[in-house]
Amino acid sequence: MPQFEYQAVDSGGRMHGGIMDAMNANDAVQRLSSQGLIVQGLNIAGMGGRAPIQQISMSAASPPVVQTAPRPQYAKVSAHQRPARLPKTRFTGFFKDYDLWMLLAQMATILKAGINAHEMLVELSKRHSLKSKAKRALEEMSVWVGAGDSLSDAMSVYPEIFPEGVVGATRAGETGGYLWEALENTSQQIQASWKLRRVYAWTAFAFWTTVLALPIIPVMKSGSLALANSLDGGPQQDFVGILLGAMKNAALGLPGVVFLLMTIVWLFGPYVTGRHTFLGMRHRLAASTPILGRRSRMESGRELTFHLERLSASGISPMQSWQLAASAIPNQVFREQMVLAGKHAREDTPYSQLLPRTWIAPAYVDMVRTGEMTGTTPQAFNQIQRLAEGEQKSLEAILKIKAWVWVALFTFGVSAIIMAVIYRDFNQSMIDVILKDI
């Protein structure tokens, strides 16, 4: 990390100077500003070269006068393409969100300890707790990363293990110098989504069991009529044969076929279509559903501001930071929308003009504008992220309550009505037989 010699003045007019470590000149200015200091000069230590920041002059008899450079200077980030030496996309089959959450959490922990990506991949490829498909992928990735390829490029070869949003978050972390934080944040995001879907799995189970009870209605009706006819002394009938025939008709009829197809999609859809295709369908469904769409939009907005906070402090232009942060959005629908929104932005377009008004409240946009004026843009994004995280948690709590309400409704409401209809037909047939003999 480079060192900078600085001269600054505090609110009382006293001069301060020294040497500090910072990622770049803008980072140094922001850190000094957070201490209540106004930067007067900033040089790269030992080189005498002036760092590319806002130039500030001050006389003893007048207040500080800020002379802003006509155009901010940003670190250049070239358009990304996967290196040609890496193989084409390899499909490994379905990889569960739970396994991905645990894998990314381990990656973040190892990188946080200062171990490089190559050694991290080699170590994880030997873990017996990981699925064999993941171990093979990590082993190959370790070779590519050891040869000089980035971790995000290696991940992109395996889209069914590492979805596009995970690859985008990793690339943003590599570019901005916060790789382990990016992986840890993505792991936590996947964990939260997985826990919410696990609650709704009980809702789906209650729904399927209710649907399963519907074909039983004609079966029980046919069986009760056959039984009543036999008790009434009518012509002898094969009661068991009639009951099995009714069950066959129910299974092969429209209700049975619909239930079978729905069960196959629910249980085996990810394995049949593949994770890459299944995620796209799930994301489109979530984006189009009113309540789940709101939650997914909040999640996407929080991920966007998380990466913008760190990228804005790394000296990268807002336009390039936007493209990196947008590619890290987990939902495919919203990710494509945000990437497209910043596609035609100029290099010097400010963040406040890039933020979508349909996602970010006007008050939050004003916070970013204030940060751009005062040099505290990362802090503004951090505050927005924390506010969005609180709103998302509140919405998730409401969604979980609604999920259990639906479980109770199907279990004790709809299912009870179906069972009442079944017993009504049976009891009515038996009552008719009994009353006929009286």
C-alpha cells in the first residue's frame, strides 16, 4: 500500500502534517476529512510527485479556498473478457445454495487470513466435506489461478457452481481490493435467501398435500357407493375392483396428471433443467411476484450499494464502478436492468445520476449527492446500505410470518374442507342404507 505525505489544517486553523498509508490519493483525503482535517497538500512519499486529487490553497488571512480540478482523475479499468486460454463453459449439474453458501464462507475466511487464492483453492479441493463436482472444479481452478488467471475468471467456467452474480461480486472485489469481504457478503446474502426459501418449502409442502387430497374425493365417492350397494343387497360387485378402478382413473385423470407434473417440477426441476436455467426461471418469478419482487429488489439494491461503497473509495470512475457493482446483483432480471442502465454513461457521470429512482429513494440519492460534494461518497453508500439492510430484514420477517399463515390455512382450512367433503359422501351413503331398512 503506498504512503502519502500530507499537510492539512483543522477547524481551529492549526496545521498538521505527517505520513499515512492509503490505497490512493482519494482514500487519503477521505480519511483525513473524517478526522476533521482540510487537506492543503498531498504528495507520494519519497517521490515528490503530487497526488491526483483536488488542489487546495490557503492563506493565513483568509479561509480555505478549494480549487477543484476541471475533471476528476480515475483509475482505468478495461472492459473485461475471459482470457482465451481458459476452457469454455463446463456444466457440472445442480449445486445447492446451501453448499455454495458454505463454500464461499470458507473462501472468505481463508483469504481474510492472508492466504492467496491459489493456495486457498488447493486446500479447499482436498476437503472431504465438499461435493465431488466442486472438488474437481476447485482443483482445476487452482491450476488456472496459479498460472496467473483471476479467481473470477476461473469461477466463470463453472456457472452451475458459481452463478453470474457470484462471479460479478468476486470480480468487483478483485478490482476494488476487497475480495474476501465481497465473498463473505455474497455468502451471507445466499444464506439469508436460502433460509427464507426453506420456510416457504413448508408452505409448498402444505400446498402439495392439499392438492394430493383432491383426487381422493371421487375415489372415496365411488368406493362408498359400491359399499352401500353391497350392504343394501343389490347385485354383487367387486368392491375392491371398483375402488382400484376409481384410484386408477383419478391417477390418470386431469387432477392426477397435473399433480404429478407439479411434483416433478418442484422436486426435480433444478436437476432436469440445470442450475443455470433453473435460477433464471426462479429469478423471473421472484421479480414478477409483488411481495417477493419487493424483497428481491431490496436485496439487489443492498448488494449494489455494498459494492459501490467500496469501489467508490478505490479511485475507479463512477461509470466503471457501476458496471462492476451491477454485475454483482444476485437476481438475473435486476442485474441485466442495472447493467443496461449504466451502459451508456460517461466516464465522469456522477453516482447520483446513475442511481435508479425506482430503486433508491430520493432522500438516499440526495445523500449520495452530498457525499460527492464533500468527498464522503463511500460513507453515504454505507449509510444507504445499512438502511436498506434493516428494511430487508423487516420485510423478510413479515414474509416468514405469512409463510406460516399459509401453512396453517392449507393444513387446518382447505385440507379440513376436503376431508369434510370426503366423509360427507361416505356418511350420506351409509345413512341412506340405514334409513332404508328402518
